[in-house]
Amino acid sequence: MYAEAPQFPYIIDFEYTVECASLFFLNGAVFQLDIPVDSISFTVNSTDVAIIHSKLYGTDIQPILYEYNGITSYQWVLNNIPALESVKYLPADAREEIQLKLVVEQLSLGEYILPEVSWNGIGQWYNLLSKGKGNTVPLQDTLTIEEVYNNVIENIRYVAIQIGVGGWQPYDAVLTETRAFGDCKDMSTLLISRLNNQNIQAYPVLVLTRDKGRLDRDFPNLEFNHLITVAINGNDTTWMDPTCNSCAYGELPLMDEDIDVLVITEDGGVLRRTPASRPDDNRIIRKTSLFIVSDRTVQITAKSIIYGNYGRSLRNWFIDKTKNEKRELLEGYINRAESQFILESFSFENSDDIKEPFIINLTASTSKKVDKIGNKWYVNPYLFFR
């Protein structure tokens, strides 16, 4: 006897509890997912006498407040939340999902106390965390910003080790320099130190990457998940993410582009916006030559010159892949509808040169003969699938 199969749509009920050692880690929650949500209840319980500031996006539901046996509870209840539509490459602030942001006054992480819940106060707090961490052995040569940046991304590996206060506090730059690895804040601290040794102003930048949401200028909070660098030399401002070893000098990865960020100056935090890449920076140039041979089959040679974000992602993907894995991806890259094209060979250019576009060369053929109607031959020249 077989149990009756469940019927679509499925309904999944679940509940979970997160225990935080400090209200510092209380940042909020995302309620709108890529599947519909029938109902959701989110409750914050605190035994501390704390003032919690909240902001709910996408709806105007107000929290329910409970107090019982010294515990203060804040509860948000929402029903019938539609699925979040998935659209690639949207600007970070183009879509507002239903989510809750929280921040608590008088926050502390270890011995480091947030002076005030403001963007400037968050900057002052980060200065306390990073005080004395930027000392390195000065380089003997006079270098440009580009040379210092290239030295870091070529010689320091990105490795994330985040325990307790280490999720926010960088290691000493000299330690990162010695062991040749670190996370985003370690690598930026080293980069800033080396630039300062060259008498170039540079500052850490707290970032909420665009894949994790957007920074609300009107609601200061600590939901940052990344740190990069900005350098100022005369009238020139250069943004750098040293964790992106495939980003040439002056380039930012897509996750850092065109978003509001918090620059940490000597006096505290200042909101700024990172630059967006131009359409020309992300262009793709495709060249295809078709040869109809005597048996009416087609031989094809093609070159794809890929700049910017897509070029970086392909270059990174191909680095450690086997020949068969590379072939499999390229077979999906060309139009194989009705087995029209068969990939025969491929090669790459500029795999190790991040200053130049990534280039894919390939040859393909068809086993199907071209159509002949009257005295004319007809062939579909559309080789690339995307």
C-alpha cells in the first residue's frame, strides 16, 4: 500500500531560533523570498534594557510589544507575501523586498562601544576597532597607487577568518603582510597602510554589497558585509577592492558598483556612492566567419572579446576547470538548437592579463547540409546562444 503523493502547491512549516551573544548582531530579517510565504512571525526577545529602532520595508505592519518576567518581546506578523521576482543585473535600489532592519542603542562589541547610532558614530567606532592596525614596513621605492594595488592583489590571498570581534576588527597589517593572506578588512588595511607610506590618502569603506540589499541613508545600522578602499590623490578618487584579484586597477566587481557606502575618515563615517561602470566597459565583441564547403556543410571560426564584469566572471570560472568542463560550458555558449553546431576546438587569450579583455576562440561545424532553394543557399549564421 502506497501513501498518497503530496499535491502541489506544497506548504512547508518551520520554526527556528537564533541566540545572539550580543544585540550587536541583531540586524533584522528578510521576509520576502523567491517562493510565496503564506504567513511569517518574527519575534525579538531581549532581557537587556535596550532601545531597539526598527524599520520595515515594503509594508506598514507595526510590531506588537510584550513584556513578561523581565523579557521584552517585539513581534512582527505578516501574511500572504508574494514571491520575489528574480531579475538579474538590477541596480541595488531598483527593487525593495519586504524586510525588517533593526539597530540597538548603546551597542558594544567586546570593549568597543558604539558612541551613537549614526553614520558618523559608526565611523568613529570602526576607527576605535582599527586603531594601531595599519603599521607596516615602508616600501623603499616610490610607487604609484596602481603599483601598490597590484602588489597587494598579486601577493595577498583572500581568506576569511571571522571569530567574535574578528568579524569586524582587522588584523595588524604587518601580520597580513607576513603571512600573505587575510579577509577583506585585512587586505584593505594593508593596502591603506602601504598607500599612506607613499603619502597618499586612503580610507577604509564599509559596504553592503548589492546582492545583499541596499543601504538606507535614513536608517543608520550595522548590516555591512564587506570592506574596500578609496584613495584620494589630488583631484583623483580611486575605488579599489583588493579581494578581487581579477579586477584591474580602477575597476570594481559588480557587487561593489553604484551603491551607497560608508567611508571611514579620521572624524567618522561619511556616506558616498561608488561609481558605476559604463556600458562600453562591459561590451562584448563577437566575430564569426562561416565557410560553406563542397558537401554543403558549414565550417565556422569565431572570436568573442569580452570586457568587464562578464569577462571577469568567465576568466575566474575557467581558471581551475578541466578541459572537459571548459568544453561543456562552451557547448552551452554556442547555439546548439537541433544540434546545429558541433564544437570542434577552442582556446583562450588574456587568461592571466586582467588589464585586457578575456578572449574565447573556437571552431565549430555542422553535419546538417545548408538548405538550397533554387540557386540560393540558406544558412543560420547565429552561432552564439548568449
